[in-house]
Amino acid sequence: MDNESVQKLKVLYVGNDNLLINDLNRNENFELISKENGLLAINWLTNNQFDIFTTKEKDFDFNQYDCPEIDAIICDIYLSGMNAYHFYKELKKISIYNKTPFILISNKFDFFIRIQTLKKGIDDYYALPLNLENLKNRIIFLKDFKENYNESNAQNYTEQINAYKTKVLKRFFDVTLAGGALLALSPLLIGVAIAIRLESKGKVYYISKRVGANFKIFDFYKLRSMYPDADKRLRELEHLNAYAQNDEIEDTCPRCAKLEDGKKCSPTVYFDGDEICEYLAIKKRNARKAFLKIVDDPRITKVGKFIRNTSIDELPQLINIIKGDMSIVGNRPLPVSEAEAITKQGWGKRFQAAAGLTGLWQVELRGRGGFMSEEERFKLDNEYADKNSFWGDIKLIFRTFKIFIQKENV
């Protein structure tokens, strides 16, 4: 397709991120208008006829004015003066922009901001850096959706963002089964813990941060199956990654290189022991394909290989269930980085259900011989969020018993 024939999306950006402004200006898919704050944006959208500090807008007929037509509004969460939520609230009073997609952005992904965004009716929330191709597709989808929006859509949307609450029967079942299982399996757990400690020094358990229902971040427990310095050795083993890409990720950030010495294009984070900008960290993380698979991974201990193949390493999650972080059945809790990525891709509905020890996609995966695309997996997670029930959970538990002893980790 010829570049001149590309239909550009007219986007209003409210904020002062010069790097984002430059990226949008250079992209052939966008025609950009930028305003530093909400007041300037409101005045531009209404041809300076709208006084947000009075009640004048109640009787103001914008249809008699030639107000700008735009395809979407992208707004920084942190604005000088009027913040993003206040700006959105004032914008909603201007009926001609009620069907214009409104997307909130921040330098660092924050689950609390995402929840607030959904509760306030804002269309979407992203963290920098933006994938402009995904942004274009999202705006096109939102425009089509909002143009065909009606009251039945609204009811479904409201139900979708309601916080998940574990029912009393499910909670009773979880605590009873998990507590009984811990007591019955305690000799096995003690024996495995001793074996792990004898093979390699260090803690016998492993704790990572996971994201469960309602985007809650909690400590996720597993028996340690790798040597204690496994994370430090990860860089040395990247060439063994079964999904490794041929493209090399640069060690320096091209966006930071354009800035003055000492300045970063985004907040700094620690990645593989180095302090780098979040933009470069995300690129490096994505290059690892989110689900790292290493054939005959030398970081795994002999005991670790056994407890992984038998799923014994997952048994400490019974403690998570008793604590209320998880349920016996639900959607698997995700590492924070993966949770952030899928919420950007529109699969966040899965978090409107309990986090679980086992779930729908794990059972379906074994039924399909061990192959399932990432998209199919998240569709099943969303399906569980829509249709879960106590008796449906019981059926999944019985199906899980058939596949509990595994030859390969899922």
C-alpha cells in the first residue's frame, strides 16, 4: 500500500513526553495534535468557548461551533494543574466527544491505576513505551465499539469490571481441601525439603511475585527446583533458549542516547543485575518470549527435575490457598511482567476470577496433546472468568487428577 493512501488517525495527545510526541509525529498512521495540559486541550477542543470553572457548559450548544474532529485522545496520567481524571470528567460533559476513544498512559505500569481507569469508564490504559502498531489497532477497535455502543453493552461492561469475590462455599471447600492435603502430604514435603537441601545449599522454597484476582500481587510459593544462583546464570544460557530469536537486542537504549548524559527516557529498573531504563528492559524481556524454555536446562537440580515432572514443586501453593491468595481451581497467577503484557493486549478479563492451582486451560492443554497457542490459553482464561461455578470447579478437579503426574512441565 502506498504511504499516501494510508488513512491517518487524528490523535490528540495531552502531556509533555517529547519522545512520544516525536514517535507519533514520525509514524505514518497518525496525525498528531499535542497540548501540554487538560485546560489547553479543553480550550482547543471547544474553540476556546468552554469555561470549565463555571456552570456555563450546562447550557452550551457545541453543535453550533465547528469543533475539531478527532479519532482518539491519549492522555498522561500525571498532568500539571488539572489531572487526567479531572480532564476526563470535564471532557465527558462535551457530548460530541463521548464516543471518542480515551486512552490513559503512564511511565510505569501500575495495577491500581488500571483498576481506577476501568472504574471511571476510561477506555484503556497503557504504560510507556507504546507499541504504535498495537495502539493504532486498539483505537480502530474502540472507535467501532463505541459507535455501536448501547445500554446492553453498558450493562455487560459494568459487570465485567466488578471486583471478584470468592463465594463462601468455594472458600470453605478451598480451605478444607488445602488444609487436609497439607496434613496428609507433610511427610512427603519434609522428605523432599531434606533432599533439596542435601543436593544444594540455600532455601528449600522459592518465592516470586504473582498477580491474581483483581490484579492483587502476592508472594507465590514453590519448592526450589533450581540451583540458588539460577537467575544470575540466565544470561549465560540465553543461547540455549528453544525460542530464542536471531535478532540481537542492543545493550544501550536508542531513546536514552538522544538525551543528555545521565538522563533516562523512562524509569530505571534492575534487569540481569544492571540498572537500565524500563524501555530497554521491556525490549530485552520480550526478546525472551515471556515463556523461556531451555532444553535440558543445567540450572535445574536432579531433585528439581523430579519434583517438576511430578508437580510436587507446586504443593506449597496449598499455603497460598489457605491464605486466600489462590483457590484450588482458577486461572493460573502470572508473573508481574507477563500480567502487565497481557493486560495491554486486552486479556485482562482473566483477572476477574480466582487465581488457581489448576484451571481450565491446563486441563484442555493435556486434552490436546500438550500444544496450545498463547491466544487460545488466554481465551480459555477469559472463558473461565465468564462461566466459572462451584460444580464446574469440581468437574475440573476430577479432570485434573487424570493428568496430575506429568512427564513435562506445563
